[in-house]
Amino acid sequence: MSENLIQHRGQPSIWEGSGTRTPCCDTERWLAAAGSGALLAGGLRRRSSSGLLLVVGAGALAWWATSRREDRVARRARLRQWLRHDRVPADVVAASDEASFPASDAPGWTSSTAHIG
């Protein structure tokens, strides 16, 4: 076998191993949990409908903090797709005109622009 066809790799390979992150390094989870605690404390101090809304928001953030990383990424992707899908351009004619810009006006083939006549 020829020497130049052998792939030499250093140790350790990045493809071998668990590849998972430890739960303590998930910054989004810790920030959501801290925000949930702050909203819960603020909501319990207020004895009104705004306090109830803060407690509900704290519950939503706590639920987000306890969900798995893969689930959060999938939900975020679905939300982004849904938000992009609902956008309708304000002027449909202007949007289609901008989309067809290079094909709408072909360049001239003559070298002069003045009309002699």
C-alpha cells in the first residue's frame, strides 16, 4: 500500500468519546432558572393581578430551564420558522420587483447612448 494514501491522525480523536456537555455548563439553563427565581420572588411580593402574571412567567421560565437542551433547540427552531412564515411583505408588487431585478432590465448592447438623427 502506498504511504501517501494512509491517513495519520493524532490522539485522541474528536470523533471518539461521549461528545456530551455536562449539565453544569449549560448557561441558558442557569440564566433561565435565575430569572425564574427573580420573577417568582417579585410576583409573590405583589398581591395583585400583575403579581400573578409574574408568577406565571416564572413558571414558564422554570419549565424552560428544566427541559432538555435538544428540546429547547427544536422549540426555538419551530418558533423561528413560524415567525418567518407569517411575515407578509407590505407591498407584494415591490417585493416581486426587487426579486426579479437583474432579469428585468437587460444591459444595452450599443456603445453609445446618444441618439443621432
